Amino acid sequence: CSLQNLIQNTGKYAGTVGGTVDAITLTPSPAWTSYVAGMDIYFIASGANTGATTANISGLGNKAVTKNGATALSAGDIPSAGMIHLVYDGTRLQKI
């Protein structure tokens, strides 16, 4: 989490992770009220992804999880039990 995000309180940890390994649901506390570019979130993956992945944070709707811009994730890009860092870029969630 960057210092700027800590100051602005936009970096969050999602302690509740659900869905499937390729359609992840995240519930941070406090909940996000909208997707805002630059917001980031951390979570512990419940399993390794098997391919293209989406995440839905606070029930706001699915966003693609990508790497290196718009590149879809490949199998295993999210490792089981790994601490995952995502940043919303205004369109999708970038895996950092």
C-alpha cells in the first residue's frame, strides 16, 4: 500500500474472500462505495486461478483482473494462499 493511499485511506485489506478462484468476491471493511482509480486492495487468495479472472469488490460489479495493462491472467498468476495486491486503474484491476 503506498504512503499516499494510506494517507487518503484508500488502501484496504479484504478479510472476506469468496466466489471461485476465477470469479473472486472481496468484502473489505469498511466497504467500498464505488470504484475509484488508484484505489488498491489486498487479500489472501483462497486458491490458484485457472485462467482469466474477475473480482467484485463490495458488490460493485465484476472487473477484469489483469497484468501488465490489459493482459488477462494466466493459470497460476494468483497463487493459492498468496497475498494479492490489486490496484483499480479506472477500467480494470491490475495485479501488482
